[in-house]
Amino acid sequence: MASKMRRGALVIAAIGALVGMPMLNGVAFADKHAAEAVEHAKAAVSHGKEGHADACVEHASEALKHAQAVAKNPHGAEGIKHLTEAVKHGKAGHADACTEHAEGAATHLAEVK
């Protein structure tokens, strides 16, 4: 009888681990990508403030790649909108607008939980 109870508990623990671990791993995955996106968005801001539209685009594009991983989060989605605009304006040579949108993206992406 005790053997059956231990076996049942082991099966339940194994199923819980199989279901729970991927969920926890997804949280860490999202946090990593959000942090990378914020880092690149801040670099885009820094370069944009110096008037370097091309470097602003480069970092905003890299931030956008990472932000795609957190698109389901409302702040992630808003960050993506800002980064898309930052890239668009930066490619047009508008470093100030690229900077403004990269700042907005960094603010939103920092809120991704």
C-alpha cells in the first residue's frame, strides 16, 4: 500500500516537473530578451542624441529582434511599435525622432514582467 502511494506521488511530481519547468523557463527567456531589448534601445538613444541616425537604427533594429520575443506582453507590444518607428525615422536620417521613439521603447520594455 505504501509502495503504491509513493509511486503515485512520484508520478504526480514528475508530471508537475514536466509541466512546470517549461513555464518557468519561458519567464526567464522573456526576462532575458526584454533586458537585451532595453539595453539596445538605450544604446540607440545614446547614439541618436549624438546625431548618429545610422547607429540609432542599428541598435533599434537589434532591440526590435529581442522585443519580438516579448510581443505578447502589452508593454512589449508598445515597445515594438516605438522601435518600428525609431527604425523608420532613423533610416530617413531623423536622429531626433529615432531617439524619441527609442526612449519610448526603452521605457515600455523595462516594464515587461
